[in-house]
Amino acid sequence: MDYLDKLNPAQKSAVTAGEGPVLVLAGPGSGKTRVLTQRIAYLIGYEGVRPYQMLAVTFTNKAAREMEQRVQHLLGEDMTRGLLLGTFHSTCARILRRESEKLPVNSDFVIFDADDQQSIVKTAIRELNLNDKLYRPVAVHAAISRAKNELIGPEEFPVVTYRDEAIKRIFKRYQELIQASNGVDFDDLLLITTNLLADYPDVREKYAQRFRHVLVDEFQDTNIAQYNLIQHLSSAHHNVFCVGDPDQSVYRWRGADYRNVLRFEEDHPGCQTILLEQNYRSRQTILDAAMAVIDRNPRRKRKQLFTERGTGEKLVFYDATDDYAEASFVVDTIAQLVASRQFEPGDCAVMYRTNAMSRLIEEAFLQARLPYRLVGAQRFYGRREVKDMISFLRLVQNKSDDVSLSRIINVPPRGIGEKTILALHSAAHAANLAAGDVLIDLARGSDSPFFTQFAGRAALPLAEFGGLLSAWQSMAPTATIPELFDRIATDIRYKDHLDDGTDEGQERWENVLELHRLADEYDQRPLSEFLENLALVSDQDTIKEGNVPTLLTMHAAKGLEFGVVFIVGLDDGILPHSRSFDEPEEMEEERRLFYVGITRAKDRLYLLRAQRRGGRGYAEDTIESRFLGDIPTNLVSGLSRAGKNTASYGSHKSSWVLPSPARPAKIIEQQYKAGMRIQHPVWGEGIIIESRAQDGDEIVDVGFDSVGIKRLAASLAKLTIIK
């Protein structure tokens, strides 16, 4: 038991806690995994608990493997044999296969992956004769998934609107199709297992008696189904040991509910609650900044994070003139840190709110000829929607580009299947033409000699696409690249195809808009030059493994740590995201996300924003993130945009406000206040972020649901207040 001597007092209290419910609130970098694994080792090695009497669950296979390896290192493989340690989903699958006689599926059921689920939803929509443009499969499946995570089946699905009624019917048919195939989806694993334990007391008692101890990792990320599952499995002995940190709950969009921590304390009166506050990762200055940010969130148990690693250097704030300067500063600073041998390239990480923000950072690395690694997403130019738009442009440039044609001929889906594509290439080969030439000729309809070579109605969608391609090629010689880009996106209704109302759909459309901003910079240059430069940038050889800087979203950064962290995009509308402006719980999660980003840093932290974003010549002014004002000025160094020291930075007075005019301005009565919802005739609904009198007018900053933040003169904007 020598390992107990290496624990701090709070860790030792957690590891050696007696029986009964235990809640460990573990701050970032406080040794959460060490406590959980040593708790398992302690129960087996000291308390004499048999390994098969224990269940430990976490969220990822990687975390489960790491925990298993650590326990085996402490006790040896023989002493841990029989320990059930895995993810929630793998644990549920094991239980369901053993109890299949009570289920609507057999023990050899298949688990449908994400693509399978989308396909089944599409089939259900089609069988019910519903419009898949109104009921987009991704959005419908997201609604079904949310319901299952809250233990709601198709029969209990709440109906308030006609859309709800339609989704309920799709949900029911979706489940019928899954069960007819002897399958379950990921959410079913949790839902069916939880319902099984609730509906069959003998089954619940069997597993609850078997597992004398239930241990849960990342408890703040559990959803309602997982919470109830834990309650059932620990119902006999009540020895449930949960480790988590509600301040790091950032997966609300996946169904995670940080309030499960509060529920646990309510459902287990008198439970032991242990705070792990000593941080082994970060310098104290970084921790102080993190606490200043997260302490603004209500309804939380405060932790006083401390470290023995020393104060460390102040945070660096950089207020870039635009997003290009922001990216350049990151790459230049990393190069300087590495050249001065203060850090290795692999010690550095660049974090951002959304994947679309990686584009300029990637290009800055490429221009500097420095390698990097992208985590949690494909490279910007490797993302499906970006590659699709590039392929459309390439096909317009060169109708013989069969690679691009094969990629996008059925994007968005237009009823062109593999057999039809094969027939198209066969006809082109027989006529010694490019497939693009055959498509364009098919646009003539029955006058085309190729029209009769396709079975049934297969020629019609080909002819329609051929007409689009012909039109695009006709306008290409005289149109600018942005004009051609807009025409293609409009003709194929690409926004409708991508932006299906989910966060993922919106992010995919944002990636297309980011590519459009790059196209704006080639406004007066030929398409061939644009495509050539893109081809060079998207070279897959630029992806390097090993000792290189890491680029990742703050969501993907959870659980990781780096010597130096750069957080970019600290502008209102980006972080916090504009969607959170009028949703208090969303705003709290945005603050938690920033907290997670800050606490990934071990030694240095750089905070960056850009005064203007959107591309050279087309940029819009931004407003600094409201979260920046939460960090005390004595923790920050750097220069503001005016070149002054950051003494005024922490006060969160908007640094873009113009100086007062030399002569007194006309006094006006302000109509708008922060928090008001308004309607704009073009951009739709939005929320007032700030209003001020300036130069005889009322200037308002508005966060619009459709276009983000805009600064408007009230006298010209034609805004209507929504009561």
C-alpha cells in the first residue's frame, strides 16, 4: 500500500473512504484518474473486495484502457482478473446480451452506428410519405436521441406541435425498423438497460447484489439515462463512488446534465463529499484566472484551486487588428518559444470555439512552413462540405475532372445511384468523351443521343445536373469567384442541405462560409489560381505526427494538458457563442468551456481576440468577449489595440468606442437596452448586447440569430422591439 503515502490528504480521504455513497468533486489537474484507480486498488488490496464484485464505468475506451493499465500496474494482472471496467455503452451491451430473453431483440443483436441510424431515419420518413426537407433526418434523429437520453420512448414522446406529432410517428417507425433488423442504436443500449432494471426487480436485484461497489468517472457528463442506470446498479449496497467536476461539464448538447451532481447529493442524504483542490498541472496565476471566470456561474460548489508549482508568469493578452494578425501572432510566438528553447513544439496548443476557426491558423502554419497536428476534426480543407464545394468549382474549371464529378454528382442527393453513375461513365467511354461532356449534352433532354441509353427515369436527374453544370460553365469566364460560388451554392440549395437545425449542421455551413471568405480575397483573380492555391494548401503531407503544435477545439481539449496554450477568438458571438446570449444555461456552459480551455495550460497562457474578422476587405468589427472582463488585471500582461498597457483591459469597457467629439453631441433618448429582443427587416430576430448615445444617434450592438453580431445606428436600422 505504498502508493497511499504519495497521495495528498484530500486524495487519501477519497481513496480510503468508507462504505456508502461518495462524491468526489475533482478540480482540473487534481489527480482524478489517480484517485479513481487507486480507490479500486485499495478496495481489492486492502478491503478484500473481489474484482468481479466491482463495476467501474467511464465514457471512452481510451479512458477505460488507461484505468485498467493503472490498476494492473498497482496490483498485478492476476489480482484484477474479473474486474468489469469499461464504457457505459459496452457495460450495457454486456448486460443486454445476458438478459436477451426479456428484450425485443435476440442476444446476437447488432449495434447500428451513426450512418446506419441516419439511413433508418430516412427510410422511416420515406415510408411515412413525409417531406425530408421539412423533416431532415439529422435533426429528426437528434430529437429521437434527446428523448431516449431522457428515458422517453416513442409512445411517451411529448406532442405540442404538428411537427412533434410527425417526429413521434417517425420515432415509432424508426424503432420498428431497428427491432425488425434485430438491432439497437447507441441510445438504446442505455435506454433498454435502464428500463430493464426498472421493470424487472429480480434482474435489478441480481446485478445490484453482484456489484458491491460501483465507481463512475466523469460523473458531470452523465445524462438522465446514465444517472438512473447508476442508481439501479448501486441500489442494494449503495456503495457508489462518483468522481467529476460540474465546472467541466461542456457536453449539454449531447445530453450531459451537470445537475446530476446536485441530484446525487439530494438522492443520497449524508453522502461523503470530498473536494480535490490541489492542482498538479498549472501555475497559480493560471488557476486564479480560471477561478475568476468560473466563479461567476451560479448554483455551484466553489473550489479554491491551489498549486505548489509557483506563481508563474502573467497571462498574455493580444488584441490583434484582424484575424490574420491573430493567426500570425500565434505562429510567430510558437516559433520564438521553440527557437529560444523554452518549450518544445509539442508543448504548444492552439484552441478555438468552432472548427471553422482552424482555417487561418492552419494557413499561418503552412506559410511559415511549420508542421502541426489537428485534433478532434479533419483539417479544414479535408472537411466534407469544404471538399464538396471545391469539387464543384473544379468541375466547372475542368469538366473532365472525373474525381470531382464522382464526388459531387449526387450532392445534395438527386436520385443518381451507383448504377446510373456507372452507366454514365460507360456511355462517355463508348463515345470517347468525358463524363462531363455527356452530362452537358443530356441537358438537351430527348434531343440528346445519350438520353435513351439510361434505363427508366435515370436520365432525368443526369440531365438536370448537366443543365446546372452547363450554366455554371457559361458564367465562369465573366463572373468573379464569389459570384460563381454563390450561384452554385444557391442552385444546389447547399445551405438547406447542410444546416439542418443541429449544431453540427450549423458548423458545417459555417465551414462553407469560411471558404467563401477566402474566395472573397480572390475577387479579381482567375478561378485557376484559386484552385491551384487550394490544392497546395490541402496537401495531406502537411499533417505531421510527433513533436508538433496541436490545433483543437476547446471541447476536444477536455482531459488534455499542454505547456503553452493559445486561446483564440475571444470575441462576443464566438466565445461566448451568439446562441447563448439569451439562454442563461447556455451562457453558463460557454463560461465552463472557457474555464476548461484555461485550465489546460501548465506554464503559459495566451488570450487572443481580433478587432475585425471575416477576411481582408470584407471584415466586420467585433466586440471583445465579456469573459475577458472577469479576469483581474493584475494577472494579465500585454498590449491593448491602442498600444497601452492592459491596466484598462480588465474593466471590460469596450475598447472600440470612439473618443467623444470636440463639440457637445445632441442629447438623445435611448430606446434600446441590453437584453431586449428585436426584429430587423433583413436579419430577423436578435438581442441587444449594448446601446449607447454617440454623435447624435443611438448606436446598438445586436447579436442576430442569423448573421451574428452587427453594430447599427438606430435611426437607420428600422428595428422593432419584440414584446
